Amino acid sequence: MYLLEHDAKTLLARHGIPVPAGCLMSSSDLDAASLPPGPWVVKGQITAGGRGKAGLIKTADTTADVTARAQDIIGREAKGRTVKSVRVEQQVKGASEAYIALLLDPAEAGVRIIMAESGGMDIEALPKDALQAATAAPEMTAIIATAAGLAANIGGAAGQALAEAAARMAETFLQEEALLVEINPLFVYPDGRWVAGDAKVVTDDATLPRQPAQRALLQDTQAPYRETALKDVHGCDYVVVDPEGEIGLLTTGAGLSMMLIDEMRAAGLKPYNFLDIRTGGLRGETKRLVSVLNWMQEGRRVRVLLINIFAGITELGEFSRLLVSALKDVPAFDVPVVARLVGNGMDAARGVLAEAGITLHADLDEALTEVRRHLAAGQRGDAK
């Protein structure tokens, strides 16, 4: 779960990491009484980087400025997301900008630590030799010691701040079972004091059952984390990858589904969503299938449904019966259906789908040819 900056800073503050005083506001609750002392920074809240370059971060000197900036930012589209809230926080003055991140390093079975004396919007442009990086064992002592060594190479107030920040972030990273904790910029004062100017935190959805605070956040604020909330409730992975996509995907296998999306894009097609339906979890019920069909129905430009299932222990005849039943339960999703199935029970599946007017393809190219034919035929419902 990629946390909004406001939620990330709330989490960091729980672990003793200093953050600028601030509050979250939407268009319905722009209340100057809840603001910390100014001047302020008004920051659009979306789960994506590059917000400054996208014009979603603005300064404000008066409460009237705050309201005007918030109204300008809320509702804007950026990185395929709609801004629905802003964090309004105190400006930080008289500090330099540094960078620090802790991230999971699966290849080394450890925690990768990256830091730099300079940070901010142009961190990606820094030359490689400006970065200090090393991998530590995933435990507090090792992370703190490794980070201290990197910070010593930087020295001065920035080095002192980075070493202290790393120690606090290590606690956050380990206790929250995070995949990434990044502070950019880390504001550093001349005397070594520091504060998290911006924060990116990515948690592991698989740990939600043993992370009550994260689960409570998910339950209280589902809107920004809809995909994680859907997975938590329905047991499958679903992500809208292109709001303007034309092809809904009902697929299984995370890796295979991502490969399919890449292949389709390379062929000039526009998939709407990623999905790992996990056919083994259907257990003879259509509930999960009905749910995902309803989610795909929200795609305003979706004109074809492509099914791509590789079956192992799943019997394709049973899957096809569930699919046909689910399609009948979502009549409003009136689009042509193209099915590519491979695996156990192909003959039974072919018969079930044929009765429903759906051709079963074993070859992906043949399936994509049919998809193109339906796309050329017209808008939603015209080709079916």
C-alpha cells in the first residue's frame, strides 16, 4: 500500500520522526481554524511522485491563500489520479535539503540504505557518486551501524541528521514491515536538527493481518487505497492501469497478467486493468467474478472483455460455468467477450462457452485478433 503523504507522515510521527505541523483538508472542510501557524505549504495528496513538477505543491502566506490554493489543487488530474484532498502544513525555512531512503533488497535479503547530502525534486538527476548506498541485515543494530558509516562519509550537519534519521526510520521500517520508507527532502538545519519535509512509505499488503494500525487506516480511509481494500476483502489483486483503457482483463497469475499487459501495449492495444483473479479461490462461487466484472464496468471506455486463464488444478469447465453465470449477473456490462483458456478441462470449457456464444481460443494471437475486430465494430454493446 503506497500511503498518501499525510498518512505516511502520521505513521512516521508515531515512531518519533519529526514532521511539520499540518492537517488534511478536502473541498468540504477547508477550515482556517484547524490550520497550524503559517506561512504554509498546500500539497495535493495522490499516491505518486513528481507532485511539485505537476503543480500540486504551492505556498500560501494567508488563510485566504490557503483556501485559494486548495480549491485550485483539489479536483485536478495528475499521473492518472484525481486529487481529492490536500495536506496544509507549516513551511520550513532556513534548512538545506538532504535525501534518505530505506528499501527492501530481496536479492541481498536485507535493507538497502541510500542517502545523499542533496535532495529535493531533482534527486534523480544527481550523479551516482553523489549517493551513498549499502545493504544491511534486516535488524536494527545492523541498519543503524551501516547508516552511520554512510553518513560519516557525508559529515557535517547533514551527516549528523542523516544518521539520526536512519535510526528512527529503521524502527519504522522494521516494525511496520515496510517495503520502502523515503524522506525527500530531509530538511536539515545548520545545528543538525532535522524534519521530514516529504515522505513516501510503501507497506506490504500481505502483512495487514498483523498490522492493526495499517488495517485501521485502510478501513477508515478506503477511497485513496481502494485497490488494497478490494484485495483485503475479496482476496484478489485488481489495479486500474489506464482509466482510458478499452479492454477489460479477466486474468490469473500476477506475472502472466503483467506480461499480457506489456504485450498488448506493445501491439498498440489499451488494457484497462491488471487482475490476478486467483481461480483456485473461487471455490465454486461467482461472487469474486461478479465483483471484478462490476469493477471493470466502471471503465468508461471499456469495450471488450478479454479472458486469459492458464489452469493448473482449476478445471476450465467449472470455471467457464461460473464465468457464464457471473456474466448473466452483470447485464449492464454489455461488451463482447473474448476467451483464451489453456489447461485442464478445455473440451468441457469449449462446450460451455459455445452455448453462451463465446469462442474459446487456445492461441493468444487469435484472441487478440478477435479483440481488434470487436474494437473496430463500435462502442460498448454495439458489437455483441
